[in-house]
Amino acid sequence: MAAQTEAVAEIIGGRVRRNILQRNWILWRRRPLGLLGLALVAFLILMAATAPLWEIIAANSASYTGSQPYKFALDGVAQLVPPSSEHWLGGDRYGRDLFTRIVFGAQISLYVGFAVALGAGAIAGVLGITSAYFGGWVDLLGQRLVDILQAFPGLILAMAIVAILQSFSIEVTIVAISIPALPAMIRVVRGQALSVTKTDYVLAGRTIGASHLRLIFRYIMPNSMAPWIIVVTGRLGSAITTEASLSFLGLGVPEPLPSWGGMLNANALDFAELAPHVIIFPGIALSMAVFGFNVFGDALRDVLDPRLRGR
Amino acid sequence: MWSYIIRRLLLAIPTLFGVTVVVFLIMRVAPGDVAVLMLGGESGLVGTPEQLEKLREELGLNRPLYVQYFDWLFGILTLDFGKSFFYNADMADLLARKAPLSLQVGVMGLIIGSILGISGGVVAALKQDSFFDYLIRGLAILGISVPTFWSGMMLILIFVRTFDWIPQQGYTPLWEDPLGNLAQLIWPSLIIGLGFLMGVPLRMMRATMLEVMREDYIRTARAKGLRERVIIVRHAMRNALIPVLTLIGIFLPITVTGLVVTEQVFGLPGVGRMMVDAINQRDYPVVQLVVTLTGFAVVFANLGVDLLYGWLDPRIRY
């Protein structure tokens, strides 16, 4: 437990990978799938970070000279062309370079994924801990609201929020995905904080006259961190899927932004026979990203929560 | 038992009530009012003041908020859902037309997913750490990770390329042409079933099966000389299934989500498609109704799971 708390504390300190791997290397070594997930996530981050570089390289190989950013550049000749040395993954229906757009798609997916997981995670952390700490009618009312919000399937609630905001942007998409993500996260954090609040060391802290803030930040929060990290990591994959689903339905990240889900919108099927690459490649990128986050999240949960080990 | 059932039923009422309040509030916090949004919103096509006034009148938006709410709530309780603007039809009729398709695909997907998930989980547990175990578990994680709409598109893509088959638009009800109906709907059902609906119970079933197989009563059954098949089916699976059943509660939201995207991919005129169209057409009464009804459905599903659980495992009482 001590080593675990320490590892968690260091995760918060920001030196995630090295320390988890070092301290729990024995645990991680027995989870090849988790390591594969970690590798995929790392690859994805690298892809997003180097996207502008790839844009230049891809533009050069197609000897593109236009003034528009290459990821948006329309080229009538490249419409639906199959993969070639000029367009490595072919062209989309408007003749944009699919490779460049998929590489930039990683930025959107990661941005939405992390914004939802960390944003909703932070809000859920605050609400869950305060709700558990102060208890009483606030807690009771909050939990009823959580119950109610949990009754809506995430995608449906997100769609309703988009419908009512009636504007399409990455930020609206993030908000629409975050709100349905809250209840489950609040539940987990509150549950953990509730059991921590009842421990003897919190009582001891209270006895020596620690203030509410001190109790929350120095006693309860650090000890509620492990489940929080688990739910936040677990949310990454589903947030990316939901973003892709919304964009696929035309209710998420708008064109011409290169969202993987948007590239797959229903019209893409019209070109299935002519240009299958338009469907295949964005889907592979999307599935690999979600798969990576899912198996990494599973393994992280195993390592951080010994009770679930082997499940 | 009866007092448990009654208590559980009574507890569901405030939640159902809360669902209606939340939906109503969400639909009313719109920047501007619904009438403005419906007449074009940001696109600048906002109607004349007279048109706006007329629409507000029609929607009852110029009444106090609480009157609007109770009027709407009363409508839902009496199955009078109001009118859809885009479809220009009673929503009760619309639902009666669209719901059977979605229900059928959802139920078929659930059956496919549960059968594959439960049997896959049992096989993986019995052959723990073998090649089969890894293969089955890999398929489960893949099912959870690959977005439903993409697997649907890939299925269509393969069919188009190899058999020159295109998904049929529209739909024939089961009672009119059972074979034609099944031939069309089996594919979207399969796609839904092979995703979360297979993956989640599979992993759960494997885990509980592994636990149960180490129990003393399994050893006793073996010592009695029972055949392995009897031990697995009658002793192990029965006990391992109980926790898996609680998953039904999360199945419903997953199925609804799957339906929304799958209907879009396969061009099926179901409730999910109606919801997407309604959002694009700014047909807010439809959006409001669909969200409310899915919320209700989930509350009822959870209620059903609790009751079932209480019946299967008498130790559980709240």
C-alpha cells in the first residue's frame, strides 16, 4: 500500500511513465496487453505532436504548392484516389490528403479525450469529495441528481446538449461529452472519499484542529487519488468513441476539421465501392486509439487496485 | 420479498420524476428560446416577430414555466406526447411506427451478445491462459474498442465488394415478411451484439467463472464423481451468472447508443434515426420525448435488475 500511494503521489507529480514502470515493473511485465496499450498511447501522442511535420513531408511528396494548410487543401485530381506515393493513404472525397488528415485527427481525438477525462474528472473530484465530506442534505440531493443523470445513455444526453446549444465546435463537443461523464465519476470519488473520511487518521487530523480545507486537501484527497486516476484513465477511450460517434452523426466536430469520426460520416459509405480506403484508414486509427486507451486503462486499474487483479 | 418490491418501486418514482424535470430544464436553458432555434437560430433565418409569436403560441411557450412543465408531464402520463413539427404527425403514432424496428434490432443484438458473451466467458475461464483464452479475451476487448458504426461500415463494405450487396433502405415489419425482415435486420443486430454487448459480459463471466470454479462446492461436486458437464452447467455457471445479470442494467443504455449509430449506418428508419433527424431539423418536441423515454427505460431496466437480483440472491435486501 505504501509503495502504491507513493507511486500515485508521483503520478500526480507528473513523472508518470517512468515511475509506474519502475515501481510496478513486475506487475506491468505480466500485462503485455497493458504495455501494448501504453505503446499505442505513446505512439498516438507522438503522432499528434509531430502532425505539422508530417504535413510538410506529405505536402512535399505530393509537390503541393498552394497557400492553404495542406490538411484542408482541396485537389480535384486527388478525389478518392487510392493510396499512392503521392497520397500515402489516398485522397478523400474532396481530394484532401487522407494521411495528413488522419495524423491531425490524432490531435482532435487526444484533445477531446484528455479535456473530457481531466475536465470532468476535476469537477467530479471536487463534487464527489465535498459531497462525501460535508454529507447531510447536500450529499443526499447531489446523489439523487447523480442517479437521475445516470439514467440517460451518454450519447443520447450528449446529442440533446448539442441540439440545444445548436452550435458545432470542438468545445461544444467536449462540454456535451463531459456532462454525461460526470455521474459515474462522482460516484466513484464520493464512495472512496466517504470511506477515507471515516478513517482514524482523518479523525486524528480533526482532533488536532485541522481546518476543513486542510483535511480535504492533505488527508482525504491524496487517499482518494487511486480510484480517481482509474476512472479518469478509463474515461479516455469512451470519450474518444463518443466524440467519433457524435462527429459521425454530424453533431460533433464540424468539417473541415479532421475528426476521425467526421471522416467516417454516413455519406462515406456512398464511396465504399469506389474508394474503400476512405472508410478503412480513419476507422483503423480510431479503433487503435480506443483499443490502446482501453487496455492501458485496464492494466493501470489492475496495478493500482489489487482487489480487481485478474478480472 | 413483497415489501422489498414495493419499497424499490416507490424509490423509482422520484427518479422518474427527476428525469422529466432534468430533460425539461435542459430543453429550456437554450440560449434564446426554442421558437427562435426552431425558426433557424444562428443561421440568421429567424422569422418575423409574428411568426415567432405564432410558434410560441403553438408550443405553449408563452405560458409560465411550471404550467408548461405540468402540461407536458400530464401529456406523458396520458401517452399524449404532442406533435412533431418536422414529421407533422402525432408523436405517439410516430413512435408506434418507428419503435418496433429499434426494439427488434436491440433485442436481437442483446440475444446475440449475451449468448456469445456468456459462452465465450465460460470457455475462456475453463481454458484459462491457453491460446483460446487469449483469443477470446482479445476479441472481447476488440469488440469494446472498435466503434459500432465503423464495424457496421466495414461489414457493408465487405458485402458490397464481395457480393455486390447494398443494405436495403426502409424496412418491412416482421409480421409482413418474416424472412425478408430477418435477412435485413440480422446484420445490424450482429454488429450491435458483437460490440459491448458481447465484450462486457464475456469478461465478467470469465472472471466470476474463474472464481466459482475454485469454490469448495465445486470440489465437493467433483468428489461426488459428477460428470464435468453437470458440474460446469449446473453448479458453476448458475452461480457465476448472478453477477453477470446485473449487467443488464448497463446493457440498455449501451444498446440505445448502438442503435442510434447503427440505424444511421444501415439506413434503418428507427427511433435513433428519428432522433438524429429531429436534431438536424430542430424538432425539439421529438428530441425532448426521445431523451425522456430512454431515461425512463433505463430506470425501469435498473428496477428490473434489482428485483431480479433480489429474487436470485435472497441475501440481498436494501
